[in-house]
Amino acid sequence: MTARDDTSRSDAEDDLETLTPDMGWKGLAVLGVVMLIGGFLAFLNPFAASLAAEAVAGAAFLAAGGVQLWLAVTDKTKTTGDRWLSGALGLALVLFAVTLVLNPLAGLVTLTALVAVLFTVLGALRVGLAWQMRPVQGWGWIMASGVLSLVLAALIVLGLPGAALGLLGLFLGMDLTMAGAASLVLAWAKKTRS
């Protein structure tokens, strides 16, 4: 083993320490297992998981709107026009959050449509980036990722409104499963290193 290999291994170990939470390998393993269980439960009942994701989104929009309204009232450094715009944005966020809570099924359709818009934008950006990178090795993977995002967006739009009932829950299940697996891998790496 060369000195360069030792240096790169030391750098990788330092990166592992700075990128993972300071909870030890056992804490990371428990977190990974909890996320895997959550992902499994989301796959078992995607509709309930979709409602849970909507509730979290509603709480986030409500908090963001409240902060925006508070800033509009208290921030005296901005012009009156800026404060009115800030207040209008805050009010819109609060009203959207209240709408999500008062009519959860319509909120699921709205959030699922927003996910379709997000996939469309991300897919288009990836396809454009891949087209610009064309001579560089690996551009095909970025192009494939962009096309897949566009196909997923089209499938979501074609499946609305029925797709809205479980789609967010399935996405939540996939996210929790992947994050749980990543936490377990990081826990294993920390355990074998110590």
C-alpha cells in the first residue's frame, strides 16, 4: 500500500465522519431500521402514507407562510411594496396549507400534479444538460435519467386523479427504504472502521 492510498483512505474516513450524524454506528443502524420499517408500512398502505405526506406538506406550507407573514409585518428594512408582496406570498402559503387540511383528497391531487410538474422540469433540464455534454463519457446516463423523469411525469398526468390516492405514499415508501438502506450501509462502514 502506498502513501497515496493511505491518504485517500484517511480522507474517505474523514468524509464519512463529517457527512454522517454523530450518533455512532448503533444509532445509525437503529435509524436505518426505523426508516426501513416506515418504508415497508408505506408500501403496505400507500393511501395512508399519502395522507401523512400531505399532512407534513401542509404543516411545512403553514410554517413557511407564517414566517413569511411575520417577516412582512416586522421587517422595516424593506419597501412597502416588498412587504406587501411578502405578505401576499405568506397569505397564499397559509391558504394553501389550510386547503390541504380542509380537503385532503383535492390536496392529494394538487400535490401529485406538482410532483408531475417537478418531474417534467427536472427531466427537461437533464435532457438539455445531457445534450450539451454529448461528447463526454456518461452523457447517455443523464439523458436516460431525464427521459425517465419525463415518462414518469406523463404517467402521473395520465393517471390523475386516481393516481393521486397512493402515488405520494409510494414515493414516501421508496424514499424511506432508500434512506434506511443508506443509513445501514453507513452504520456498517462506521462499525468496521472502529
